[in-house]
Amino acid sequence: MIYITGDTHGDFTRLITFCKENETSINDIMIILGDVGVNYFGKWKDQKKKCQLSELPITVFCIHGNHENKTSNIITYEQKRWNGGEVYFEQLYPNILFAMDGEVFNLGILKVMVIGGAYSVDKFYRLWNGYGWWEDEQPSDIIKAYVELQLASLDNKVDVVLSHTCPLKYEPVEVFLSFIDQTTVDKSTEIWLDTIESNLEYKKWYCGHYHVEKVIDKMKFLFESIVEFI
């Protein structure tokens, strides 16, 4: 079985309960739509979280969020081929996989495109307080070009898109933080995703990031709920 959930930010309580109640195995897959919380602090704090997550009887397939360092920046991660696409993993935690942005994976009978990253509205708060923030939190021009090339090779047709943030037209403005001036927020990723979505033939699009549960057309926002994939 394949399951999917939203941001976890290092709190795996719901995953632990879910795996126990559903008697999952390593052959099952849990998709986390970014901000997993295992590549944020570095060193022992992250290792503690990874140990906790790796003990779950399930394969954890992660999208890159904006509250975590990219696995491509961390020397302990290696690359391998998994279900038709490239992933990052660590030898100590082989069931925790991070998708490479722009890769297309075969999940069951579905072709799935992964696009991670987003802008952090709390960027300056984190910088002022010495918390982690990474300049490459959003897709680079190279990643964007790779995504577009991949989709073009598929005639702009995939079954599912997994992203951290969403296309601009689907932003859940009702959950925006009132103390954040939206004119200061970099929405370049969402604007770009708008162009991707407008030209794409797909069945479903999942995203996290906004800490909301919502469905608009074929766009499904997830946070704390765990549902069967498509």
C-alpha cells in the first residue's frame, strides 16, 4: 500500500500510530510532502529524528520542503535508482528516501512527478535567531529547466504531481498569517508552478506546506491526515 501525508516537522507521532494500527511493512510506502524534519539541525538532533523514523516498518518517501536542508548539500547522502527515479538516502537509514526534484517515479501503475521546495515566510525570523535557513530552498533555474524537460519528454502528461507548495492560482489565502506582509513574500515558485499546471495533463496534484486540509479541483492539500495515495 502507498499512503501520503503532509509536513511532519520532526513529529512522527501520527506515523508511529498509523503504522502500528495498520500493521505496515517495509514494502509499504509513506509519502511525506516536505518539511520532514530530519535535516534541519544537523548532527545528533537530526540523527535522533532519523533513528526514530527509520524504525518504522515502512519505506518513507520524502519531498524536499523549505524547513530543511537539501539532501544534495549533505555529504552523508548517496544517490540511487528507486522506482524509476533518482533518490537520496543514507546507509544508516535505508528506508528514508528523499526524491530528487524533477524526477519521475513509478508508484504502482502511476507516473509521478516530484517538485520540492518553497519560500520561507519566516526566513528573517530564523536568520535573526540563528535557526536553519538555506538559500537554495526554492527550485533553481536548473531544476526548473529539468522539470520542464522531463515533462516535455512525457508530452506534458503525468498521473500525479507531488510538490511542497502549490501553483499560485490555488494558494489557500484564508490560512495566510495576518502578520506577514504578502508583498514581501517571494512567490516565484508558485508562479512557475502555475505555468507547469496550466500546460500539464494530470489526474491529481498533492501538496503540503500550508498546514491545511483542502481540495480544490484536482489539487489536494494535506497536513496531519494520512490517506491512501490516489
